[in-house]
Amino acid sequence: MTYVGIDWASKTHYAYALDAAGEKLGHRPFDHSGEGLTELVEWIRSVSGHMAENIAIGIEVPHGPVVEHLMDAGFAVHAINPKQLDRLRDRFTTAGAKDDRLDAFVLADSLRTDLRFYRFLEPMHPTIIELREWSRMVEDLSEERNRLANRFRHQLWRYFPQMIDLSENWAREWMLDLWELIPTPAKARSIRPATVARQLRQSRVRKWSAESLLAHLRTEPIVVAPGVTDACVAHCQVIVARLRLVTEQMKVGMKQLDQLTAAVAELRPTDASASTLHCDPEILRSMPGVGPIVLAALLTEGYDAIRRRDPGTLRALSGVAPVTRRSGKQTLVVMRYACPHRLRTAVYHWARVAVLHDLNCRNRYSALRKHGHSHARALRSVGSRLIGVACAMLQTGELFDRNRLPQREAA
């Protein structure tokens, strides 16, 4: 075997090659370009003299163009957490020295002696990769929509606070249409009730009638300095245009999530022994609290753990497994922060919605709260239970049955 450590960077990557006995075979930098990565592959083959399957690569990232280029060349690529690499570096120098060549050497030598610390990377299906990218885009769009909605509310608060009380979600389309119809308190006093009623019918709003809405908007306005209203209206026009664009992109993104999730459901498992009674997306979708966004995050951000049906790894990746620091008589249990934030957010919302719609989850949450657990800690415990149930269902190929009682209650 030949062991190669690659310290990746944005411009220049450094590679260090060792043989099975730990003897140096060579080291050198490579540019981040098509030619540079091709040269890296040829250099690894030339210094090792082995077939691609007998060459192990160690790197700090589990994805990206460098990893994909090496996997495409047939090398066995392994990833390690940067924090673990930082601890392994202390075996070679305690002075805190750090450079590209040293990191590449540590990667190669630790891969040779401590392979158990590394995670073997397998290529993901193109559909999974596309689903992961759309899932991240939808999350980014959702955050952008929330930011724009908060900015829109702030501008209304400055000169037209009556508009804020009409809805709790200021990014809804009917709110934007209504503001464009009635942008100022002066317009609210002059507009006809029939015009407002027609707009409410088009937007299918039944909470407010034209009379009650105008009565609310025509209450005593706040006094602002000259020019403030015009400035706020101009600012709101820009925000509303961006909100409409983001909303349309969100609709496209949600359609893509549904289509790609359906495409993932049609993929055949690579493991011949895997159950084919129900596909993974169908099983996860049957769980309480799992919607399109959470489902896409579980299938992509937790792809390896879901495929292996590994609840321990999935709990660690999602942050529901706590970190225990024990020394002598002191024990400190803290939240796990070193985990993918997208998967952690997805499991949080999974547990939050499950508590609202599933009786068992609600009872467990209430019991934990009575024991003094905080809201977030109780939700993490509920999420840990849901992950265990989901992995068990993935192993058996069964769908979640809301009417099925736990074994203790059935007995």
C-alpha cells in the first residue's frame, strides 16, 4: 500500500507520499486547476508504482473538487475531522508548528497507522448530489426571505405600524399586494372600500373584511418628520421586489425537492440484502414531523448514516448526542456544537413538529420538561428517540404507524 496525505487549500494543494513502512516517497505542491489536479494524480501513480486500488488518500474534507477528482481516478479516499488532525499533529511536534508539508505528512502517516480514525468516502449518486444542492439552496432562500421580511416590518414600524398587525408573516403575498395598494396612511384614508374588498377576494383573505381592515388602517397615524414616509416607501418597494423574487425561487426549489425525492425513491439499493418493501424516502416521510425540507436534509446531509442505518453516527452528526466531560468527581454534559448545522437544524424542526402532532413525542417532551430539562434539551432527546425509531424502521422496511402502541403499553 501507498499512503498519501493531501493538505488542500484554495490555490495550492500539498501532497506527501509514504510507503507501507513509513519511508518517504516524495512530496510537492500542486496548483488548484484542471492541469494541476491531473498532474497530482499522475504524480501519485508514478511515485507509488501501485494500482489505484492499492493507494490510500487522506484529506480533511469529505467533498469538493479535489476529493471528486481523486475518487474519479480510482483512489481509496479517506476523510478525517480537522480537529482530530490537530490532535494527531501533536504527536510529531509540540511546539505548535504548522505548515502545509507537515500537515500532509501527518495525514499520510496517521492514515498508515490509525486508519480507524478516518472515514472511507464512497461516491454519491448524482441524484443525491443534486438533491443536496437544492436542499441547501432552499434553506438559504428561506433565511433570505426571513431577513427581507424583518426589514420590511422595520420600515413599516417607522411610518405605518397599523400594517404590521394584519399578519404575523409579513412576507406573504397578500400582505405585499395589500401594501402596494395601500402604501401610506394617507392612501388608507382615501381608498374606496370596494377596491379593498376586491383585492381581499383575489388574495382569498377571509380574516379581514374591507370595513374592518380600513377601520384598523385609518386609526390615528404616528407623526414622522417630512420626507420619512417617502423614504420608507422607496425602501419598501425595493424590499418587496426582492421578496417576490425570493418567494418565486422558493416555489421552484420546493418543486425540485419533491421531484428529486421521488427520483431518489426509485433508486435501487446497492445492498442486495436490504429490504425493498418500502424505499428510504417513503419510510422517512411517514415519520411524524418530517416534511419535504427535513426529508431532503436527512437524505443528503446524513447520507452515509442513513445508508448504513447507523443511529449512533446520525445522532452525533445531528448534534442530539451530548458531549460528556468527566474528571474525578465532576461531570459536565454540554451540547454538541461540532456537527453539520444544516442537519442539526433539520432534526430540531423534525422534533419540534413531531411534538405538536404525535402523542408519544408530546408525552416524552412533557416528562422531560417536568424533570427540569430546557426546551432545547428536551427537543434533542425527542430527536434522539426519533432517529432511533427511524433507523429501526429503515432496517425492517416498515412504515411508521401512528396507532401502534409501545410494547410496554401493549403488554
